[in-house]
Amino acid sequence: MVCPICTRERLPPDAKVVELEGKRVALQGTVYAVIPAHYTYSPFKDYFTVSLYPKKGRVKYLKFRSQDELERWSFEPKSSYIVYGCMHNADGKELLFAITRADLVKA
């Protein structure tokens, strides 16, 4: 997976202020929604979005370029995961791109 911000792809018009330096992170949280592309989840609304709610801190948004890329991970709502990817702040939201691993956390 390739991060569109780190590779300096042209940013979509709905992204205004984007932190260009990403950081590799591992985040744990619960998935509450899998949102189709072109819904209202800007910035990068032309990407598929998964909302990940950590126990502490703000919601993170996992972004996927295609439905195939998203389906590869089989995210289930109300399930907890540890997700590895490249995080950027964009328009006040924390977005995770280039997911390399997603582990289901068993209760």
C-alpha cells in the first residue's frame, strides 16, 4: 500500500490543510462504521472510510482508495482492531492511509 500524501499525489479538492510528513503508527480501537466513497466524510471523501474509535483520544479515519483494498481487511462494525498505517492530520482530522496490517483484538 502506498500513502497518497507521502508520495506527493495531487491532493483532492476537499483537502485544505494537510500535514505532509506522515508517521507510521499502530492504533487500537473499535470500528463503528464502514462508509462508502463519495459520502460526506471529507477530506478525501472520494476514498472509502472506516471510523476507528480508540479508548482514549479522538476518532481516527482509515482511508482506502478502492473497495477491493478495503475488503481485503474484512473490518466488522463493533469489533476491535490494532491497525498499522501512515497517519496524517488533514483539516483537523487524523487520517490513516497505506494500511499494512489489521489485527482483530479478541475479547
